[in-house]
Amino acid sequence: MTVGPELALVIPLVGAVGIGLTGSKPNLREAVTLLCAATLLGCVSLIAAQVLQGEHPRWEGPLMGPGLQLVLEVEPLGLLYAMVGAVLWIPNSIYSIGYMRGHHERNQTRFYICFALALSSVMGIAFSGNLPTLFVFYETLTLSTFPLIAHHGSPQAKRSGRIYLGILFSTSMLFLLLGICWAGVANGGDLSFKAGGILGGVDPGVRSVLFVLFVLGIGKAALMPFHFWLPAAMVAPTPVSALLHAVAVVKAGVFCMLKIMLYVFGLDVVRDQVHHEWLMSLAAFTILVSSIVALNQDNLKARLAYSTVSQLSYIVLGASLGSVLGILGGGLHVAMHATGKITLFFCAGAIYVAAGKTKVSQLDGLGRSMPVTMGCFAVGAMSIIGLPPLGGAWSKWYLGLATLDSAWPWLLAVLMVSSLLNVAYLMPIPIRAFFLPPPSGGPEPSGIQEAPLPCLIAMVITAILSLLLFFAPELALALPELALGGKL
Amino acid sequence: MSQPPPQEHRPGFDDADNVVLTKLAALLIPFILIYGFYVQVHGDFGPGGGFQAGVILASAYILYALVHGVRRAQRLLPRKITDVTAPLGVVIYAGVGVVTLLQGGHLLDYDVLDPQHTQHAQEWGMFLVEAGVGLTVASVMATIFNEIAEQ
Amino acid sequence: MIGDALLLLLVITAFAVVEVRNLFAATVLLGIYSLLMALTWTNMNAYDVAFTEAAVGAGISTILLVGALILTGDRTVGSRERESKGVNWPALLAVTLLGVALAYGVYDAPLGDPTAAPHLGVARYYIQQPIVDAHVPNMVTVTLASYRGYDTMFETAVIFTAGAGMILLLRRDPSDARTQPPGGLRPAAPRRES
Amino acid sequence: MSGLLPHLPALIVVTPLLGGVLAPLCGKGPTKAWALATAVTWVTFALTCWLAVSVYDQGTAQYFVGTWGVGSAPGPLGAKDWTGIVGIELRVDRLNALVLCLVAGMTAVITPYARLSVAKEIPHDRLHFFYAVWLLCLTGLLGITVTGDAFNLYVLIEISSLTTYILVALGKSRDKRALTAAIRYLFMGTVGASFLLLGIGYLFMCTGTLNMAEMATRVAELRDQRGIHTAFAFVLAGLSLKMALFPVHQWLPKAYAYSPTAVSAFLASTATKVAIYGAFRFLFTVFGTEFSFGVLDANSLLIACSCIAILYGSLVAIRQSDLKRLLAYSSVAQVGYMVLGMALANREALTGTLVHMVNHALVKGAMFLAVGCMIYRLGSAKVSDLNGLGKRMPLTTVCLIVGCLGLVGVPLTGGFVSKWYLVQGALRAGLWPVAVVLLVGSLLAVLYAMRIVEPLVFGKAPEGEEVREAPPSMLLPTAALLVGSLVLGVSGSLKTGLIWTATGDLLGVGQ
């Protein structure tokens, strides 16, 4: 059975309509969301089966104007990203039910609609077959997540929403769109993704400028100094932070980065003909600095956000090396970090719902009343750090190999130091929860119970996924390998 | 309030008590009217045409209004009429255009009005559209004066 | 000779219109200007234009301007006098520039040359052909009503628009009329008391 | 029916003209004249579409009004015989076919809306004259677009200007400031029209013809004559005033802000577009690209002015507290976009301009209509009124939000497509700073759009009064325009068809 990539876009859109229509009946609404998520996963799996057989499902949208067309084409790297999004949407939807109800949020229908729209945009980014398509869905993702960020409508939420839109729109409109248009003008109008890049015949000077524009334009990759939106976005309800700001949105950024390096510039160009050392240095700088910043965050979600900033730069670093191993490690890290970080956010949200706590310093002894949550947290944290037997170990391994393989082996030191910092800012949390006594002056710890059941189910699923990815990384490995043309 | 009470008598163009003016106007107006019609219909042979004729005809009305007062003038030529005749002139003009179109010619192609004698047809066409112009101009001039005078 | 004298008078009147402070006087001077203009056209054998100028410029316009003056209370430009003592430099600059541009444009135009472009173009047809095409000796009428009858149709519509605008903007509301019966055009109220 | 086909260029002007003069004969009352106007605008729209299709298929349509086509006069004084176009020619190519459809279509959609909105803002005893003026304004705009005769263009500019002044001044019953806005517009518009007349006069002086096509061939021979240069300057100045290009834009914000809302929508979506079409016609056809942009280098000046317009208009728009003024200043910026694309004068940029013309007409029209819905229910349209409107007038709110997206040029709206082509055009012309200005402009648009969207989505409604949703007869046209803009963003048939070929015609390149 052949399934076109457009179906993956349409399913969440239909879901959004369905959610809108059933908005008045919460149970039905959530059922629609779950059904939609499951269908999407099925659809993406069918697409994956085709890709693994060597096919490239393709869909050409209407011609929007001369030289401007929406084209979807499945390639393995995009499929990996789509898989991550589709798989994690299911636990996230389960989690949302528990969280949003447990927290008595308003405007829940709007929340679920925007969520489905965001997923549709994610699929669009993942399967985009040319740069205009990529840009279109990059922007629609920003737009559809904006109402989620500012969901509460409080002045602080609105302010964060403005920062979010402001940074993402200004980088994408000023740099990315300019870069895309310039690329089209420079190479005669061809903007489709091609193995080996499309800028081979372009003047090297222009190519360097384009490189800068593309890198700066992808604000979603949260490279410093364009990372402010990510901590700001933490005012959103936790499911949003979990799926969008650990998985969908931020991964969209680094995924675009990978894709552009691979299919627009081409690895040879990146390595030999573009002055890309600055990007590498910027990524290394971001890795270290944001890890240090994370150390000093007392707010749990903020600490996780800075951790994300740091981990995203691992992927950027991998992309900027311009080597096969780098792309492989980066691609893997998209999946590994996603499962780990979403678990952490689930736990953070569960702690907030169940115990009302948002700060690291308040978590002493919480492990006794919330053992499952804190256990999952420990699993997620270890995956992020890159400890076996968890998925994160693989991606860090390949990234390390890539640095050793490159002309800049000192980058390995950056990775090592950062891993130590990861340990320093993540591990104290479960340790405090399990081994420190609860504060005596605080409220009775016995009053705190485990998080709502849907939340628990969700976080256990993702924690198990992290484990599975260590023991069975074949699929996650196979796709980047396919993308690289079996160059290993 | 600078507005005086409405009932009070105030001097203005409504005062029609100047004998010299009334007699003079009574003498002049018929000639003005005839002259206006002359200019209207004779526009193709001498100077003038619908526009000038319209203005001249309107000036007859304005003179009457200045001498006898706007209200009496309006009794003679109610606004209801000028409101209709003003667009009607344009209707006549454009109507000629549409008629020529319907008869198979182009818009405002007077030749089709009398295909055998095109020169004659031209004269006819021009006469008709000039009539439209005259009607509109005269009515509009009267309207403009009325609206200003009534403030 | 007569033409030169008329032109001289025209310029003098124009300056007088600008300089005189009393708006009523300015209006009358404008009427005089139009009359002089009409004479100039007559002197140039442009009877149709002269005719229009006399009827509209000297006639109707003057009446309407007087009407407008009475409506606004026949002020002199007194209130403006303080401001207008100095020269308005931007305005002077703009006007000078405009004049220079206009002069620049006619500098190499062969004015008065019967072989110049405008006289050899469509205008020649408008002069020569009316009597052939329509047996009508007044070429102005033929040009307006036939050669360019389409333009004139819209000019008529413009006139009608002016009337419609007056009706829309100035006609009193019927609701107003109940409280304030139309009093008619009248001099400003304060004069009555003096 | 097909017998009408050759007469379409004339019919599309005569139909609204007759409608306009018949409307006051319908008698008083809010319904009859409105019904006539609606019927007339839709018939006109249908005719323009028919014309556009036939022009697209069969090329330029020519029509001689009156008896006289090409004639000749014997040459006295030993001069050569003269042969040329005697009367007035109407000429429709792909460019003006597009503009005709746009103008007629916008009016056809806005007229049904006008019934309730206008009835609330204008005294009932003279509504029939309102529709007369309304249709005459349409006549003027269509006439400007359809004509191939320079003086006729001026005559029609006169009719459209005069009607516009009246329409703007009619806002007086809602806000007295409409009168001063109209007077200001009248002064500036008259200066602009006079400049245009002077320019056409100089052109006639140098070329001896009023027909644009004939002018064009003569101008190519006479490009060194000072009269032509002066004509160019006057025409450009006059048209800039009419387009409201910075720095002669001052009439626009107030005129749009204080006129009756239906009028704002009508003018915003048609009048400036037609002025820009006029600039196209003169710069590209009459004077020719080589003369306009090569000999006289008008593009530097136009690019500079339009870049400032984009930045200035957007910045001022951000600071407005009244929605109509905000939209009006945004129009100043959007005119900048369109003129910019015109001045860049390459195919991508021209395509961008034309797409932007259509898109801006649709979106700005819809925005004004949506604001009109607010005024209809709330009596005013301040930014502070937007708080919590989402709960009280949900459909209007959706329209406003979609409109904002269109103004910003978010992907999948027409605004994105135009921005795309404009940026490409700027880069193709080798002017990357201009491309940056374009993009900064759309970022500023995000800012003023946010001022509208944020209170709509997150604001809390004031306590008390109950506000109902606007009536369907007002919402439907609003939504229709927005759907149009979305379709424009996604579908490419108009762009790859009419617009792309029109820009090819303008630049004289093959398909």
C-alpha cells in the first residue's frame, strides 16, 4: 500500500477540524486527538516501510506561482524526524489529558487544535521537498505554536509569546527568507533539495554569505544569541514544553540545519568551501555556556530549557563538521535527545501538577511520595547525559567519533566537559528527591501523591522508549545511513 | 448662540422688496432664457453648446432667486425636479451611446442613427448629447446655488 | 496691441487678487479677471472658450463665491495677516521650482510654428475635417461632441457629480429642517445689529 | 451574446455610468438604489471577467469610441498628410484586464456590504445619491484603467477624484474630522491632477497626439527633448500624489480613517491600485522602460521613496490607537511595496507588485470591512475595543486575525507570494539592502498585526454590555475577500497565467 507524504499533513489537519467540532465534549475531543495521533503514527510507519524499500514517495502541490511550488518528498532524515514527532505525540496526548485536566486549564479546545496544527507543520517540515516548502511550514509551525506559548493570557505569558514570535519571526524573515531567495537567484531558480547540494556552481563568496544567512535564519535551533525564546517559552503549559520545546519546534530547527547542510550546500561544500569554523565554535560555545547557565537555574523547567539549548548545539555541531559521521550523530541525537528530554519535561509537569513545585530546591525527599515520576526522571537524565544503557549513549558516541575524525579533535573535549556539566545539573535532582529528607518546615509530604495516571503512563512509555533505543537503535540508525547514501 | 431665533425677520436674499430689481429682472429673464436656448441649439454653427447654454439658463434661475428669494424660486422650479433632471442629462448622453451600440455601431457612433446620411446623423447625435449636457449643467448649477443659498 | 494691453491688465488684476485683504474685494477682482480673460480669448478668436469663461468664470463662479463668503461670515483675511507678514519661503521655493520646470519644458518647444508637432498631429484633423465629417462649421463643437464625445460624456458626469456632492454634503437633514426652517442666503447675523 | 464581446471595453465603463445616473432616479430609501448598485457592480464584474478571459486568450483588445477610428487629414502648407487615431481609443491588455477585474470585483463584493454599514453612517433621504457617487467613482476607476488615451485618462481621474472627495467627506456624520480630511485630500489631489494635466499637456505639445500608443512611438524618437523630460517629471509627481507615495502620502491616512467604513474599504482596495496602474502605464508604455529607467533613472528616486514609505508607514502604524488609522498607515507602507517592485523593473519584482496589488486589495479591503463590523456593533474601533472581542464577535475576530496574517505575508497567504517575488526581484536587481528593507518592513507589519491579534486572542472583554455578532450581510463579503486572499496564496493559476504573462508583456519579453 502506498501512502503519500501529503496524507501525514492532512491527518492532523482533519484532526484539528474534528477537535474543533467536538470541542464541547471533552472526552470525545480527547478521543479524537488520540485517534488522530495513532492514525498519524500508522501513516508515518507505512511511509517508513516504503522508504526502507528504497522508494521516495513524492507529492507535488499546486503551483503557487512561477517557480514557487509546494513539494513534499520523503527522504530518510526527514522520515526520522517525522517518526520522532509522530511517535511522541501519542504519549504526549495521553499526558496532556492528565495535565490539562489536573490543572483545570482554560481554552483546552484551542490548545488541542493548535497542537494538531503544529504537528501538521512538523510533518510539512519533515517531508519538505524544496526550500520554499520548508520555509512555509517553518513559519506555520511558529504561528501555530504561538497561541500555545501565550496560552494563559497573563501579562507574563503574553510577554513570552512576543519574545517567541519576535525572535523566531525576525530570524526567519530577515535571514532565512533572504537566504532562500538569494540561493534561488544565485543558482538560477532551483530550490529543491538534492543529494550533494544545489549550490555547487555558485560563487564561493556568495556561498559563504548564504551559509551565514541560513545558519542565523534558523532561530529554532536556539544557537546563542538567538536562544532567548526557548527559556521564555517555558511559561507554556508543560505538554507544550514537552512536545514542542523538547521535540517538535527545536528539533525542527536542528533538523532544518541538518537538511540544509546535507541537501542545499552538500557536505563537500560545507567542509571545504564555506568558512564554517565559526559555526562550529559558536555551537561549542553554546554547548558549554548554556550548560553552565543551566547549572544556576533553580526553576526546573528553565534548567531543562537551557539543557535543551545545549543539547541542540550538539546537533548543530554535528552538522557543521560536514562529515558523514557528524550528520549521523546529529540525526541520531534528534531522536535520542527527544525521547530523553520529553521524559524529563513530563516529570517536571507531573511534579507541578501533583506537588505544585517548580523549583529544584523544593524537591528534597519527593522521591518517596512520587517514586515513578522521579524514577523516570532519572532514566531521562541518564539518557541526556549519554550513559548506557540508554539511547543517548549512541548519539554521543557517534558525535564523539565525528569530532575525532575531523580536523578539530579538541571538540571532543567540549563534548566531554559538557557531559560532566550535564551530570552536574541533572543528577542532583533525582538524588535529592530520593536521598535527602523532606524539608521539615514545608507542607506535609504525605499530602503529595503520585501524578495523575495518564501522566504516569506517558512518562513510563517515553522512559521505556529511551531504553529500547539503546538496545535496538537499528531503525534510528538506518534512516540517517540511508540519507547519507550508505557512505559508512 | 449666533443663530437668531427662526421666526424673526432677517434681511437676506429672500427679501423681494426692491422694485427696481424686480422690474429689471422681469425684463431680463425672458431674454436670458431665449439666449440660453439659442446657444443650446445653435452650438454647432456659432460659438457655444450645451455647457454654456446650461450655465446661461441656470443664471436666469439664479437671477430670479436673487431678486425674488430662494423660496419663491423653488416654488417655480422645485428641487424634486432638478434632482431628477441633473442625472437625466447624463442618462440622455450615455443613452445615445447605448442606442448607437444597440444599432450595431460603436459607443457614441452617431453614424448609425442615419446610415444613409452620415453627416446628418452626426449633427443629430451632437444635438442630442448637447441637449443632455445642457440639461445636466443647468440643473446642477441651480442645485449648487440652492444648496449654498439654503444654508 | 489690444492683446498686450489685456495681458498687462490681467497680470495687474492677478497681483491685486493676491494682495487685497478683503475677501469680498478679492472675489470681485476674480470676476474682473475672468472677464479680462474672456476678452483675451475673444481677441484670439477663441469664441467658445471666451463664452465659457464669461458665463462660468465671471458669472456663476462669482455668485457662488459670494454665497460661500456670506455663509462663512464675510471675514477679511485679518486673522491671517499676522502670519503672512513674512515671506513663506517653502511656498516661494515650490512655486519658483514649478515656474522653472514649466519654462524649462517650453524652452525648446517651437511655439507658434505651424509645423510644430501639435499642429501637425491630431489637432490638424480636428481643424480640417469637421466640415467634411459633419457639415458643422464650429469645430469646437464637433471635437467635443463627436471626436472626443467620450470625454464629454464623462465631463457631464463630473458636473452631475458636483451636484450630487452638494446634495449629499450640504443639503440640510429633514430632521434639522423642523427645528431650523431654511432661512435663505443672508448676510452674517452680526451686521444686522450694527 | 457574443456580439457584445468586441464592445466589452466600452460596456464595462458605460454600465456603471448608467447605473450611477439612474440610481438617483430610483427614489429615496435605503433599498432600491442599493439593489440597483449591487446589480450593476456584479454585472460589471462579470463583464470584466469575460473581457479578461478573452484578452488572455486572444491578446490585446482595442476599441474606438465613436465614429472615428484611424483617420487621415491632407497636409496643407506642403506638410505631409497626417494619419493617426482621431477619436478615443480603449485598449485592454493583460495588465489592465487584471486591474479591471480587481476593481470591479472588489466593488462587487463591497457593495452588498455597504447597505447596512452606509445606512448607519449617512442620512437616509440621500442614500440614492450616495450610490450614484459610489458607482460614478467605480466608473472613473474603470475608465482610467481601460482607456488608451492620455487626456481621457485625466478626465476620468477627475471624475474618480471628485467622487472620492465626496465619499470621504460623507464620514462627517460619524466624525467631523472627515471634512478636514476631505479638504486636505482635495487640495493634494487637485495639485496631483493638475500636475498630471500639465504633464499630458507637455506630452501633447511634443508629440501632437493624445493616444498613448502613438505617444509611445513619438517619445522614443524625441527622448532628448526637454518638453518630454518636463512631462515625465509632472506625470510622475502627479501620479505619486495619487498613489500616496511617500513623501506625498499625507492625504491618505486621514482620508481613510474618517471616511465611512465601506468607503475606506472601497478606496483602499481600488483607488491607489488604479493610480499605481496609471504609473505602470506611463512609465512602461508611454515613456517606455528604457526612457524611464535608463535615460532618466527614475528608479533610484522611486526605490528610495518607496523604501522610506515601507519603513515610515509601518512604524507610524505601530503607534496608532485607532484601527482605521492603523490600517491607513499600513496602506502607506504597502504602496511602498508596490512602487518598489515597479521601480525594480524586472520580471520577478513586477510579478510581486501585481500579486501584492491583488492581495493588498483583498486583505486591506477585508480588514476595513471587519473593522466596519466592529463599528456597526460597538460604534468605534479602537485598539482597546479589541479586548475580548473573540468572545463577543467570534466571526469578526477570525476575519481580523486572518486579515492580519495576510497583511504580514505569512506563508499560504497571497502576501507571502508577493513578498517572495519582491525579494527575489530586489536580489536579481543586485540590491540586497532593498531586500532587507522589504523584510524589515514585514517584520514591522508583524508588530502592528500583533497589536490587533494579541488583545483579540488573549484580551478580556469589558464587563457589562452585550454585543452581538455582525449581521451576515456584512460578514459574508468580509469572509469572501479573505478566502480570496488565501486562494491567491495557494493557487497559482492567476499568477502563472494573467500576471506572469502581463509582466512579460510589460517588459517586452516572450513567455
